[in-house]
Amino acid sequence: MIKDRRLDDQFIPIAFHSKEDFAQYPAQELFTMTLITDGKWDFSLNHVDYSLEAPMILCLNDKDSLILKNNSRAAAKSFFFCATFLNSSLTGQALLENQFEKIEDMHDRNLIQPFLCRNEHYTGLLALNAPSAMQVNTWLSIIGAECLSQSDGRWTCRIRRYLLQILYLLEDEFLLCYEGKSSKKRPIDYALEYIHSNYNLGLTLDGISKYVGSNRTSLNAHCKQATGMTIIQYLNHYRSKMAEDALRHTNLTLNEIAICCGYNYESYFIKVFTEKHGITPTEYRKIHRRIPR
């Protein structure tokens, strides 16, 4: 556990291990996210045997069991967190009963399904392609640096934001795995994943099309079929969703949120947000404010 004296001496239910040694693993009363970045692994996870090469990620709860074979020598890093760090409504009792009054609480609950749901197809392990593994590794490294430095009063807000980005990236892979479907991705799958990972950058339809190796017309048509929106409409929708989440759950300034969500100027962010919601970002924050505990 990490204790931050800038937050009224409260214990913050998170921890980070830059070199996971798998002693007392997984963590008790926390979710365990472990990114395996290098090496070949022979192990048993929840009584299922695996022999795999990195990269991959483990999304475990304290009821899971992992047994490493003697020849497993791999580099790994772990982040541990409590569900209430994401959303104070995600208490153990609420997760057990799966009853939530607000739709945003249900959405946040869905993001932690990889740590809770198990069936014959999914036991807590997700394979990652190289770009996704690199992105998750970058975000986990930032989380680790923030855990270590606690540089200012917003360090937990930044950790939460990067954790959410990881969970959004993992969501589609989890659903495919849990439903026993092929993980072979289409150009639109890569395009949406690219948006989820880089929405803070100056993305364009041409740039996204070039990245996934598809032409603009086809990619827009596939995006319309998958999401009901064009690529740029989906990009703006996703930016808005991340901005809403930052307003509800962090104390980042409007300028910081604007930059983090891909808006070049705070004034433009306020204009776009107000047009979409009918209220300003500040008014939205006052109505929906949630402070992570």
C-alpha cells in the first residue's frame, strides 16, 4: 500500500513493483495487473498450463492462483489497485451484487471485468501484440514513476488516468477472449485501438488510415458499421468520454484536461464540451464530481 501524506494521511490502495518476483502473488484484497515484457514462460494459471513467450498481461484477483515452472525466467512489472481507486462506488459488496444506480458506475465496473470474470476460455491471461504491449509498458512505467515520486498533489489523478487508458485498451481483447472468439483483428480494430492509445495527439483520418493500411472510404465505412460513427466522429466521442471521466474523477485543471484529451486550447475544449453537453466543463464537474479514495 502507498500512503500519501498530502491526502489527509489516507492510505491509497495502490502499489507498483518494477521487477515482479511473484512472492505473495497475487496481492490480497487488490487487483493485480502484471505485464510480462520479455522471456519464455511455463506456468499454471488457475489449473491451466501455458508455455508462452512475452508479451502478455495477467489480470488477476486474490482468488486466482499462479504457479511458475522452474525454467520460467522472464521480465515483468506489476501494478496493484483496489476497485474503489477507480470509482468509490465499486465496493466489494457492490461488485458482488452487481447493482449500480448510475450508468457511469456500471461502465467503470465493466472495465474491471478482466480481473473478475472467468470461464473456459479466459482465466486471467491476455496475449498482447507488440504495439499494444509497448503502449501498456509505457503507461505502466509512468504509473511506476508517479508512485515513486508523488511529485505533487495530482499524482494519484495521473495514475488513475493512465490506468483507465490501459483498461480501455484491454477491454476489446478481453471480450473476444472471454467469448471464445478469434482475436484476429480487422483494420477497424487496429484503428479504434490506435485512437484509444493516441487520442491526445493530433490524429487525422489520413494518418489513421495510413497507420492501419486502409483507404479512407473503406475505413470510414467499417467504422460506421462497428460504432455508428465515422472515424473522426468516434475520435471526438472518445475524447469527450475521457474528458468527462477526468472531470468526474480528478482535480486536473481544464487546461490540463484539454491537453490530455487532444484539444489544442482550453477555450476550444470548453466550446466543444459546452456544445455537446449544454453545460460548461466546470458546471459538469460540480454536478458529477467523484473523488478517488
